[in-house]
Amino acid sequence: MNRKQRKVLVRLIVSIVLVAGLWITQECIPDCALYTNRWLTLALYLVPYLVIGYDILRKAWKGILRRQVFDENFLMAIATIGAIALEDYREGVAVMIFYQIGELFQSYAVGRSRKNISELMDIRPDYANLENENGEWEQVDPDEVAIGSMILVKPGEKVPIDGVVTEGRSFLNTSALTGESVPREVNVGDGIISGSINLNGLLKIRTTKEFGESTASKILELVENAGSKKSQSEQFISRFAKFYTPIVCCSALALAVIPPVVILLTMGGGNGLTTWTEWIMRALTFLVISCPCALVISIPLSFFAGIGGASREGVLVKGSNYLERLSQTKYVMFDKTGTMTQGVFEVKEVHAAEGITDISEDTLLEYAALAESYSTHPISKSLIAAYGKEIDQTRIRDVEEISGNGVLAKVDGVAVGCGNEKLMRRLNLPFAENTGVGTIVHVMIQNRYAGYILIADRLKETAGEAVAALKRAGMRETIMLTGDRKNVADSIAAELGIDKVYSELLPADKVSRVEEVLDRKQGKEIVAFVGDGINDAPVLSRADIGIAMGAMGSDAAIEAADIVLMDDDPLKIAKAIRISKKCIRIVYQNIYFAIGVKLLCLILGALGIANMWIAIFADVGVMVIAVLNAIRALRVKNL
């Protein structure tokens, strides 16, 4: 409990003790002079009433001054003051006490859920160990660290800024980022993201981003801004409350005036004062019942808890509107490389050309690796990794990279060319056609076609399970879009069980394919696209819902996306959809429950069947139940 909540609790205890004391003495000693005098009794009950209700009265008065009259504070003030004016002192004070109990519970529940989410997202680093000009380490604010600086991360410390490990080896706890409890091992040369916790080894890191652009800062920014993008349900509740409260106030006024006037005119009077008192009491009960707290509080809380629960699982949702739309997803479209595959290429096969006897497969791979050693392309890196030896740069000269074709170089004075079919045609060399699943690197040595190397991307371990989980979640269609060759794309799609595949696409072609699906979808069905590359940014923006891979994805893709998967696990797509569906179920449960109970109690109150105690349940009780239900959206571990 915070200090404000403790103060309210103290006021509640004081007012409850005072009311209980007055109630007991009034029942035990009815003839006591304190209670036979109307004004003295009023003064006694006003003490606990003002102790617990002065802030509500103040808020109601401020609302009147700002011309924002119709809110829950106004309803409570009118209802309780009216009850006291009708000499129902205990009911008037009791309504205020129970209302404040409900407000305290709601405040505590929201605070707890926010604290849980904050603890889960406790990734903001307090400092960075920066190497200064003298080679010494000093603690500085992470904002002061420039790109390319050397920082030190000790065991138990948070990684403050994204970078590359230059020295050391350790395991990282990335659970706050990805939701995965298994530590991740990092070595020299590995990329490292801020917000991770260094578990054991000492790491020296060269920063690759500024603090404001690092992963931890981006995540916190996404979570903090998520509440600003309201769902349709929240917008509906806001509009509903705006019109609902004035209507019930006018209805209560009509209930207090019209029936007694009609009775007096048609029945010739009778006990007019009793008639007026009875109908005014019904109107006050009507006002208490009508308070829209349950809806106004529980619906945003449901979405807040849903976004927090998703964050715990490594799924960042940029707003409750996206969480709501995700629940209506029926089409999921994927990029291939980096989304369903690891984006890590490896050499699968090496084939020397027929008739070439003086060049072995090992020599073919050696020449290819040396020729490609100056390139940073993933395929080049896979050739160097397969070669497995240190590259001697003195053996290589006259390197020429031909965009869209490949590389020409001289290795040990021998002309070498590595590339695709276009390069072989450019060199007027006959080459072996190959239909293997993967990327073919053709090799020319000394102006002869020497053979080819087959390189393939590895599927992510959970890719097949992810597609199956999406189908179980009710997806109408799964579609893969890729710029890769048709035979490669068809093979991967068949292995994963994807319904449709479109291959050899440019970024503009991917947008066109998404638009085709958008045109044929029905009603409120949502089309989601999942990607990771900078070339996926236009498609992520065009789809109804864009989902980006956050760990290895490009900054452009993450910025364009509505949802970010922090550990690049495609299985989290289905989990995010299940989280959104649970959240929406809870939202509609609260809407139907709150409106249903209130309508029933309003009718009973208007008919004089419901008294002020039932009114308290219809307000405070319904609010407490709705808030408890809303908090369930935070629990998503076993979905």
C-alpha cells in the first residue's frame, strides 16, 4: 500500500468505528437525549460522513465548477446527501463507506497489477561502467555513453546498452525481455541487447547504439505508450459513460418528481410527505445503483493487464487497440528468412564439376571462402565458417564485387569467381543446373566452371509447431511470402504445413499479395503479417496487424510493427492471439455482467424493491468483482 491508500484505510477504520458506535448506542439506548434531538443526531453522523467522504464531496464540487458535473463523485454526493436529508443517516454514511472501500480496493488492485508489470519490465539500467581516456572504469549515466564506447558489465549487472562482446564469456538472463527462463550463452563477437542480466562472467562490450535507441529504452517506450492507443471497447465505454450518467441523473430526478405528483393528483393526496419521501429515496437508490465505476475502471484495467501479461511472455503490444484486433485475426502471412528460418546459412553440399579432376571439394570450398572473405553477406559468412580456418588476407587481391551477381578475385594469383547463375552467364561459362533446396553458389577457377556449393537456411525449431498452433487457434489461412526461389519456398512451406506460398517476390510484390488478402477477407477479419527485415517494413505497415521479430529484426521493421516478439520465436504468435482472445473475453464478461446487474437493480430500485444496501452491492460489489475478473488477464503463463 502506498501512503495515500494507507490514509484512506485509516479514515475508513475511524469512520466505521464511529458509525458502529453510534449505531450500537442508538439501538441499545433509543431514548438517549443524543438521538431524540434531530439536529444533534445529524451532527453526530456528519462526523464519520465527513471523515470518509470529504474528498468525494470536494471532487464533486470541483466537477460542478468545471462544468463536468456528471461523474461518479457527483452521483455519490447527491445520493448520500439526499439520504441524510431524509434522516436515513446510517444508510447515507454506509453508502459513502462502502464506496470508499471499493475505491480503495480498486486502487490497490490496479497498483498491484502495475507493480507486477513494472517488476517484469524492470530492465532500465541505472548506470554504465564506461572506460575513460586513462583506461579506468567509471560509473556514468547510460545517456552519456557514445556509440563505439567500451563498457564493462559485471556479474549481476544489467547490460545498459546494445553492443558486441569484445572480451569475456558469460550467460545472460533475458527473461524480462523474452519471457524465457533459460539463460543465453554469449561469447566474443556475439551481439548483446540491453536489459539482459549478466549472470556470471565479466563482459567487455563495444556499444553499437546510443542508450535512447537501445532495446531496453525501446521496450520501455512501447510499454509506456501502449495505454494511449485505446481499443474500440474502451472508446465505447468512454462514450457510454458520457451519455449514460446524465441520462440516469435525469431519470432519477423524474423518478423523484413525476410518480408522487401523479399519485397526489389522481388519488387526492393522502400522506403527501410520506409519498415524496418514498419516491425520493427510490431516486437516491437509483443514483447509487447507476454509478458506472465497474465499467469505467475494469475495461481499461483488463487491457492493461492483458498487455502486461503479454509483456511477461516476451510479446510487446503497442496499444490495447492492437490487442483487440489481434483477437480477430484469421489470416497470418509470414516472411521466410529470419521469421520461419533462423537467417543463419550453412553449407550443406560441395560438388566439383564433372570432368574436373585437379580440383577437390576441399579446394573448391577454400577458394570460394577466400574470394568471399571481404564480403559481409550471410552467404559469404557461411562459406568462411564452413572453411573453418583463419583467412590469410595476403593470398587475396583484386577483389571485385558485382552487385546482384557475385564476387571476382585472385587467390594465390588464380582467377576465382563465386556467385549465382547470372555471374556464370556473364563469364560465358556453362554451369550445372541444380534443383536442390537452398542457395547455389557457382564457382569459377582459372576461367573454368569448377562446381557449386549448396547453402541452406535452417528452419527455426518451433516453426512447424507455430503453424500448427495457429491452425488450432482458428486461422482461416497461413501464407508465406518470400523472395527466395520457388523450389526452396515450396519445400519449406510443405515441411511446415503452410497453406499457400508465394516466391521470388520483391518488397512491392509482398505488399500486393497482402492487399489481395485484405480485399477478400470478410467483415471484421484481421490480416496479420510477420516479418523481420527492413524490406518487410512496408508490408508490416500495410497489414491490419504487423508483427516484428524483435531480437534479430531490423529497427525499421520493429518501428513499423504493432506487435514485437522479443525472442524471435514464431510460436509466440499463436500465444499472443490466445492472450488477446482471453483479454477480450474478460472485457465482454465485465461489460455484460456490470450492465446486466445494474439494469436489474435499477428496475428493482425504481419499483421500490431494492433498498440502499442492494444499491451498494450493485455499485461497489459489481466493481470489486469486475476488477478481480480484469486482473485475470495478467495470468497468461499456461495459455
